Amino acid sequence: MPRPQPNSRHPDLFLLDDPPVPLAATERTKLLPLASALLTETTLASRAAREARDEDRA
């Protein structure tokens, strides 16, 4: 079965217009606490969901 050819009328939504710009060191140090907080929140939420699921099974 032949593969369909891409339609040139529709642009690729995932194609980057410009190459990504590397983050400066100061930007990385600002993002690190945010990433850490997000990871902590995700871990706590996952743990709470697991405990609630375990209580439902008991």
C-alpha cells in the first residue's frame, strides 16, 4: 500500500521556525527551584493517589 504524500498546504505544527536559543546560566538558576518544586508536588500527589488507591482496595 503506498504511503500518502504530505500535503504542502498544511504546515508542520512541530517544525521550529528558529533554532532554540541556549539558556544563560542565570536563567537556569532561576528555573532550577521551579523544576524542583514541580517535581516535589508531582511526587507528593502521586504518593497521595497511591495511598488512596491502596485504602480503597483494603
